[in-house]
Amino acid sequence: MPSYPITNEVRQAMQRFRAVTKASEIPASGRSELEIIRLLGNTHFLHIERLLVFLDSRFPSSGAIGERLVQQTDSFQFGNALAEFFLLAHLQDCPGAQASPASAPLHLGRYHDINLVTGRLTSRIEVYCPVDFFGVQLVKRLVPPIFKYLDVDIGFEVDVSLKSSIEDGSYVYAIPDEEIVRTWLQRLDQEAKRWLRSSRRANYRQFEGPTEELSLAVTLQEVYERAEDRCIHFSGPTESTDSRLFFETGQPEDTAASQWGRKLLGKLKRRQCGQPSPDYLRMFVVDFSRADTGWPDFICWPSITKRLSKTIKLLAEKAGKPLAYDAVLPVRLSDVGEECYFGEVILLDHRRAEEVERLVQAASFNRPCIDALIDQEGHIDSLMWEDC
């Protein structure tokens, strides 16, 4: 959810972007939950057009990462696959580097993401994109497209506002787990369809939210004859939370015990780059693009760089022996553009310091985050979401 209609615009885009659509298994008509259809149906947006041009040109060398991308029906997993796609493209553009998507026999289960050869050095790279305050991010990310792609035969313009009865902005902690939110979103889809089919201009409806503290206020501003003509304005209440605070307040032990720390620890324990070996270097790339923050470059701030290093080393000790990875790299990968930005590498196995430095230089893992990321065009994680 949501599902996307196979429109003429989608079919025309499929003819243009053949490499992407060939592996997508898009039906000829009707509707589908494949996320790639959302891109193919919105090529009138310049940033999406550019994105599809880029994906199509690089798809032949993307392997399992590209295949996973075009088969996604989950918005978050689609964004994660895009981030991996851009990191792979970044590495493939590095002179003297040979990057390829990793693959393994099915009996080995989950594997690492990218293989990289730079000179005599072979590296395995695993990419992880943790999501904090997942409940609220799920609501903000999926409510607007649910309204835009409602299966009704009219066009419309609506104002959708998420309301909270909690005045201090801490409502994000009150949003329940993923299963409850997704069940609510399915119910919202059905209720919104029934309401729109019988509504007229200026009609107002307040829908129940996923908790008693939240509701959705929706006003129907305009009704159009063409079902393709739709515009959704989405806004939410202010928040008193920010992912950055996990790395600023308290001590490294507090960060390790936070939701970020618990998720990182679980991932470290999976050791997806294998056991320690002199034959390859194991790099754990932690992508902060899903952080719910107004400061996307914070991973490069000197004070937070130190906190990250201390926290990761604490978590590596908790993960036990043998050492889960040789080094950890905080990054901010993008799901709306090709640029990748990197924090300071965190060395876990000091015996491999020289190899890690060679990898950082060869892979161009030395482009720091910049403030320009804050207003990246078309980013759908924004608190204010508008699509016309």
C-alpha cells in the first residue's frame, strides 16, 4: 500500500526507460503496489525524470541491488534500495575501483551488499539504513500518497493535516508499532474513498488517527472531472524530538541504549560481511538518511563524530567476539539524487588501519556532509508534503 494506477503516462515512461521496467513485472493495466510505478507516473517532475534517466543508465551494472529496487512494494525498502544503488554507482565511478553487487547461494541467507576491489585490497560492504521514530515516519510518508492514489474516478485537491492533542510535541512517542499503523492506513484508505465519492467542494472530515491522541483533518478544496488531476497538501504538528539528540545528550552509554543503539547492535550481531579474514576487509556503512532530523549533516559535526566513535566501539564490544566488522562508516546516502556524503570512518580493528585508510581514499569516502542536503529537491520525508 498504496497501490498505483497503470496510466498512459506510466506506459509511455516504460517505453522510454526499458532497462528499469524490463525487470519490474509491471502489469499492462489496472493497479499495482510496485513503488517504481510511482516514479514512472510522475516524470513531469524534473527531479524524478532525472532520477529515472540515471537509474536506467546504471541499471545494467546494478545486479541484485537493481532487481531488489524495482521489485519493492514498500516505500521505506524502496528508499533503502535506492540508497544502495547510489552508493554502488558512486563506487563504480571511482578510478581504479571495481565495485559489483554481492550475491550468494540462497542457503547462506542474508549476505552483504557490495564487493569492492581496489588494487590488491578486497572489501565487503554492508549498508544499513535504520529508521528512528518509525511510527511517525510511516504515517508522514504514506498518508499523502494514500490520498493521491485513491481508487476513485474523480480528481480533487485536498488539505490533509495531522493533528495531535499532545501539546509539547512529544506525540511521536505515542504512535504505536508498525503493524498497528499499517492496519490503520488500510482502514483510512477505505474510509477516504467512501468519503470522497459522496463529498462536495469545501466538505470537511476528521478521521481517527492510529492513536487516541492523533487525528487527520481533511478539507476537500476542489473537485475535478479528470481523475488524473489531484493535489494533496499535507502538514503535521511540530515535534520536540530530533535524531541528533540521541548523539548529543547524555553519555555514549545512553546513545548505545537508545533505539538507534539497539538497532545498530542487532545489525552488528548478524555479521553480514562474514568472519574476520586477511583476505578481505569488512566495512559496515551506516546510512543516516532515515534520521528524523532538521540537521542532516550532523554526523560530520566534531562533537558528534566523537560520540559516534565511542558509541560504535561500545556496541562492537557488546556484539561479542569475533569482531563483527573491521571498520564502520557513517554516511548520508540519498534517495532523490546521486550524491553520497560521508562522515569520519570508525576503526574497530586497529591492526588494519593502513588498509582502511587505503579503502577510504580509493573509494572516495572523504566527501563530508554539507548543508545543501537540508533542502534537497523532492525529498518526500519532509514534514510538509505537497504533490500536484
